[in-house]
Amino acid sequence: MYAPREPHLIVVKRIFRYLKGTLNLGLHLVHTPLIALNGFYDTDWADCHDDRQSTSGFAIYMGNNLLSWGAKKQITVSCSMVEAEYRALASTTTELMWLMNLLHAIVFHLQSYTVTISVL
């Protein structure tokens, strides 16, 4: 940073305290013979009673290892369950394509990729 001040130092110390307290936590990666990207997503249509926005989430696995995940409220109000599911599918597909391009950029070629639709 160009001109760090006292609030910046406080935030950095807080981050270091958090990291020190969570050294035993982490994601465990296991070796799997078949390397494939699998994306799962789900949507809860209009679950927020205040603004009727849907919530969607996704998880992307590389073999048996969790690689990326996320959940957030959709920014627009969906008129139907199908529209909410489509938006969640689009954001999951975007994340999958980004990860595929990243893996390709570091010269790691995937044998296959799949998107699995999960509707609960």
C-alpha cells in the first residue's frame, strides 16, 4: 500500500490472529484417478419475504475434492422457479468455465467435465 495508516495495521493484525487460530482447519485433498469438474447448484425461489429475491448456491468439485463454492442472494427478482434455476445454472456455468480456463492456462488438461443439476 502507498500510505498505510493505523486502521490498516489493525486489520492486518486481526487477519494474522485469525490465521493463527485456524491453523488446524483446512480442505483435505485426496488423489482420485479420474479428474473431472463436477458442478452442483440449487436455488430457493423467492425465499426472502421482504424483497422476494431468490437465493442460489453452487459447489464445484474436481474429482472428490471441493474446489469452489458460493451462495448469495440473486440481484433481480425472478418471476418463476424456472427463471431462478436458470440464473443459478448460469452463474455455476460461468464459474465452471472460469476454472476450466484457469486449469488450461496452467497446462492442466481435464479428461471431462459435467454439470449436475440438483433441485431440492
